[in-house]
Amino acid sequence: MSRFLLVVLPLQGHLYPMLAIGQELARAGHDVVWCGPENVLRPLVGPDVIVHPTGARAYRRYDEMGMAGVRAMWDGYLIPFTRFTLGPVDEAVLEHKPDVVVTEQYALAGALVAHRHGIPWATLCTGTLELTPPEDLVGFEDYLADKMAQAVAMAGLSDEPIDPRFSPHLVIALMTPGLVGDAVLPDRCVLTGAALGTRPNAPDFPWHRWDPDRRHVLVTVGTLVGHMIGDFYDRAAAVLAPMADEVQAVFVTSGVAAESFPDDAITAELVPMLDLMPKLDAVVCHAGGAVNEALTFGVPMVVAPVRAEQVALARQVARSGAGIEVPILDVTVAELDAAVRAVLDEPDYRRNARRIGAEFTAAGGAAAAAAHLVELASGT
């Protein structure tokens, strides 16, 4: 059996797919060691799994969108996170001697340290921005090239031709051809669909309030962008309240104060997404991690992206026919109403969402990703 070191980015949407793949590797009998903040990982991986701690670095919320948001993300969090974790990741590699390092795409230290030590490494792309950046992100490629050069120099590898976002050995992308279309992907890139596993920290849900005789729409903007959505929740509530006889809304508040939720809406700070998704008729979201979760279960969407990485995914969803993209700050109540009614009532949206879900199933998800990693470890 092989030993894998999994280097994580400790943000929920980036962490859960890595967790699912780690679970598959462990289930197959491989030795899995984690590298990341122990207070984040321990509740997910359990008390007996090895966690090589990196300590935690605060995530600074930022308000910028578009390329300004990309710069804020890299300059304010990802480059400092790389600098902060290079030492702990190097210690983990020296101590645990992995056969393969598996690193989340934005956890650049995993790639840089593995390259430095000559260890095969794999990139896990939990998002789509780096793979299929929107054309209107002017200067994206040049800016990222500069950031990669900065990260490489930080690791003492300035003379090495390496892009730590993309492994030359294996790139695992959590999508399928129905989403990426004809985009040019990196060499050695495999499309596995969504990686969904067991989530030990799944929150409780007030199922006693669930009305089985109505359709259900989930509204969520995740955990990081609630301060950037204006009065979007109020507009969504204004759309869903008149539908109350036929549709029960579920709002993931995520710290957002909305004063006009429908009276019988279910509201919760967090919800057990994988338990909830199979019961939903539509999702209104910001095009974050909920997209892959919804597509897995064939649920059509209204996607209202906030940041550049979400715009990239929202456009894939819209092109696939599995949902409708709307501008989160500017969409009117009437426009949002039309979009929600369309994904609820027009069968093509659900049909296309189910088509992508079938692609996800065929691609293999976490089990397929684990199999590719085992193949890399074996040297074949």
C-alpha cells in the first residue's frame, strides 16, 4: 500500500472534496497523512488519523470583485498562506516520506515542497477559475504568472520551470465534459466529477418543519461572501413568499441578516447539504460548492456569482443548460422571479442537470480520483 500526504486549503468548499478522496484512499487500505490546521482537520478525519499541523492563518474577508477580487485573494490570503505553510509542509514530507503529495490547487506549498524533494504530486482543482477563466478578466494570465513566480522564488526554486497550480504528474478536476465544453485543459488532467464523501461535521436540520407536500427551493451564498450580496436575500424572499402555497423556501443564513424571509421558510446558519439536496426542486446559490452538490443530484439552479471563481463556474452551469445565471447585485425581483420559476417549471433545466449528474456518476467522483492517485503512486 502507498502513503499519501494530503495538503489542504482550510476553506470548506476546498476541504470537503479532499476529505472525500482521503476517505476513499483510507478505505482502500492506503496510509493517509493530512497537513493543515489541526483544529479544522481533526473533527473531520477523527482522533486516530495523523495530522501534521500547519497552524492556522486568518482568512481576511474582502469586498473586491472581478480582477480586483483575484488580486485581493492572492495578495491578501493565498501568497501569505503559502509563505506560512512552506515550513510545516516541508517538515511533513521529511517526517512522513509520502509516495505522493496531493495538494489542493491553491495550497501551493504542497506542490512546491514536493517538487523540491522530487516526489510525485497531484493537483486537486476544486474550482474552475484557473482551468477556464472568464474572458473578461483582463490581465488574469499575466497577473497569475507573476504570482506563481513569486511563490516559486519564495520556495527557493527560482530557476525551476514549474507552475504550482498544475502538476505535471496528475491534475484532478472535479468536473466533466458537459461543464468544461471544449476548453483546453492541462496535460495529464482527468475529469472525475464531484467528490462527495462522509461529512462528520454535518449540522442538524429542523426536519419537523419540512412540508412534504410542497416543492422546495434552497437559497444559499455559502459562508464567505454574505457581506458582498447587498439585499439579495430580501429579493429572493420577495420572490419566494408569493409561492408559499406551493413552494417552501430554505434559507442558509450564513450570518446574513434578512428581515423579510417568508413566514414559513426554514432558516438555518448551516444545513446538511448532502442530506438536503436529493429532496430539493431547485437551488439559488452563488456558484460555490453547492453547484457540484446540486448537479450530483440533478437539481437545477439559479446561479448568482459574486467573485471571479464563481463567475467562471456560473457560466459553465448556464452553458450546460442546467441553470440560469443572474447578477447578484443588480437582478431585479421580477427577473429573479422569472429565473426561479423557469428552473422549477421548465423541464429542460432539470433534464440538463440530471444529464450532468449522470456524467458525474460515470466519471467516478472520489473513487476515480483515488484510483488515479494510486496509479500515480505505483509509477504506472
